[in-house]
Amino acid sequence: MSQISSKTFITDNFLLNSKEAEILYHEYAKDLPIIDYHNHLSPKQIAEDKPVENITKAWLDGDHYKWRGMRANGVDESYITGAASLEDRFEKWAETVPQTLRNPLFHWTHLELKRYFNIDEVLQPSNASEIYNKANAILATKTPAQLLEHMKVEVVCTTDDPTDDLQYHKEIAKKDFYTKVYPTFRSDELFFIGAEKFLPYLQKLSRAVNFEITSYADFIKAIDARILYFNENGCCISDFGVGEALVIEDYTEEEIAVIFDKKLKGQALSTLEINKYRSSIFIHLAKQYHKFNWVQQYHLGPIRNNNTRLVAQVGLDAGCDSIGDFPMAEFMSKLFNTLNSTDQLAKTITYNLNPSQNEVFATMMGNFQTGGTPGKMQWGSGWWFLDQKDGMEKQLNALSNMGLLSRFVGMLTDSRSFLSFPRHEYFRRILCDLIAEDINKGLVPNDLKFLGKMVQDICYNNAVQYFNFKK
């Protein structure tokens, strides 16, 4: 197998293509703390605070980005999600890394090697064993809390089901960690009334609230109880990420009660009935989020579980989701207008997965920028397949053209890995280089103090002001 030069390319001025970009990054962005307001880290791992110990676990467990890269490189599934040894799995990843050139995985991998392990070499088969051993020796001495502090991660918001008892969050709150960890109310399971798993989920929800759910009124009472419980335990953010075409239908409460009762009796529901039910849940949840002054997030656009054979083998989140082409404008318009008409529209962040809809999302959020809150309606950072250099630049440019970049709340990891936080550095470098390019083209004044403050706001200050995290 041919080798790639092991000489480092992650220099101090990586991605910074002018003196102005270097100043903006090194003097204004580099040393800011991180607010990671959406990720999938394990609260259990944070609470237990035991070393991860093995880089294969830290890198490959749950990381569908790397899984897709390895599959594209022809790696057998036993080395990706299967029973191969940790070292053998790492070696297969090392074989894949040189082939990821121009994929963001190549940049992420080497930023993480540099920032956590001070490794300047390009990972490949010839140095895989040495890097594996060096990284593991360091990880054996570092707990999750220490890894987070090392990267100056000030806030982490995990992703939590409404039935979660939040026990690990309670334990974390008692610890003297540098990083504050808050739950996020992820409502997805409440929407699957047409699926077989809905009734078992109702039983799980019943246990969480300690009463039986025998009607739609009971269901709403249970949801409200869980929102209150989350709020009492530091939550101030919600999330939604069901990957389907979404509509908001007109409905009455009486209709929804009948639909819910049909489901409890095991009767089949029509598509219209499912959509009416879902519409009622969207509206009710959003009004509750407004009541508690939460930020609501909507991750919109994936088409999930395309490879049913792989899902059957690996399980959900197998890495076989992709960009969908669902229309989203009418859904967002009707949802936000319904809420805004009664002044119950909470601070909102939308994320789109289809880059062809960048301007659709950016302009839709601008329709509802009311209520005296700067940047109340946010079109979020490049998400999933778009959280790479080209995707971030397109998002930043569209946001600049259609809204106010200066009010943007910036980057997040959306990751399951404690080693993923250099993605914030990646974003900050790209942002600084983009603004510096405008300086050198004469498109903006060469006022580095003003632009530096704007960079700091986007990377940190705006998020601090926007999310209202509880102390």
C-alpha cells in the first residue's frame, strides 16, 4: 500500500490564507471557551468520569461518519461495528484515513490527533501501531471531564428522551466540573403514533410520570409533567429530529382525542389522522417551550434507514441515512405563523440537511424576527453532511445575504465523541478566513477590532446571551 507523507499539515495557520485571517483567529477566536449546545455525548460517561482508555472506542463507537468512510473503502463490517479487536479496528481506520483526502474526516482526524495527543503525523498503516499506543497511554489518564476541560468546553447540552430520569445529570450537577452539562428535551418518540413502537413507548412514559395514560388528555398531562421535570433539572433547550416530510394540518382537540383513542384500541390510522395528531403535538410542545423560555431546535431533512439490511444487522443510527428532498417551507411557515399569531413563538433554531434549501431556511427565519430579541430566529450551522468547509462557507454566505451573520450563535459538534471538539476550531478558522477574504476584496472595512468583536460574538458571546443557561 502506498504511503502518504507523514509531515504535518495542521500548522498554526491551517485554513488561514491571509495575515488578516491569522489576526482574527489567533487574537480574537482561538482562546474562546466552547458552548456546545447540541451533541449526543453520554451523560452516564460524564457522570461516572472514568477514562475512555481506548482511542478505538473514542473514535469508532457510534461514529457513523467514520463508518461510512470505512465502508466506502471496502472495509468489512466486522472491523466497523462488529466483533474485531479494538486494535484491528483501529488499523482498518488507519488504512482508510489516507483515502479520506478532501473529506472532512481527514481534517477532523488530524486536528484531534494534534489537539488531544500532540501527534503531528498523518495517520496511516505505517504509524498506526505507534499512534494507537501513544493515544491509549494518554487516554488512560484522562477522564471525560478532563478532556472537556482541556478543550475549554464551558457548556455541553446532551440529547435526552422525555422519559429519561436525568439521574446522571443530577449526579453531574453535584460535581465540581469545569464543564456545565444540561439536558435537552428530544421529543421524537412522541410523534410516532403510526408505528408499532408507540404503545410500548406510552407504557414507558406512564412509568416515568407514575400514572396510566388512557386518553389524549392524560398524554398531554404526562408530556407537560416531563417538560416541568426537565426544566427543574436545568433544561432550557428542546430538539426534534424526525426525518420525514412534515406538514401542519388544521385540527380540533376533539379530533385528536378520537385519533388517540383509536390508537389505544389498536385501530389503524390514516395519513391525515397521523398528520393531524402530529400537528397538535408540534403546536402543544412549542407553546410549552415558549412558556418556559426554552430554545426550540428543529433538525429537518434527512431520509433515514435507507439500507434496511444494514439496519437489521447493526441497528438504528447505522450510518445509512442521507440527504432528503422533502419540501420544508410550508411546514415551517404554518408552524411558526400559528405560534406567532398568539405570541407563543419561542426562540427557534432550524437546521437543514439539503443545501439546495439554504436560502429557503434563511429567509423563513427572517419572517419571524420579532419580539425585541436579537437573532431570535436562528438558521443553524451546517449540519451533518454539511458541517465541512464547503458546507459551512455556503451556510455562512447564505446567512450573511439573507439575515444577520453578526447575530449568529455559531457552531456545535452534534457528536457522540469526547474527542470531537476541534470541530469548533475548524469552524472558527473557516469563519475568520471568510471574513478576512472580504477585507482583502474590499467588501468590508479593514477594521480588525470591529470584525474581531463580531467573530467573538459568533463563536461565543451570542450563544451565552441566547440560551439563558441556568447557573
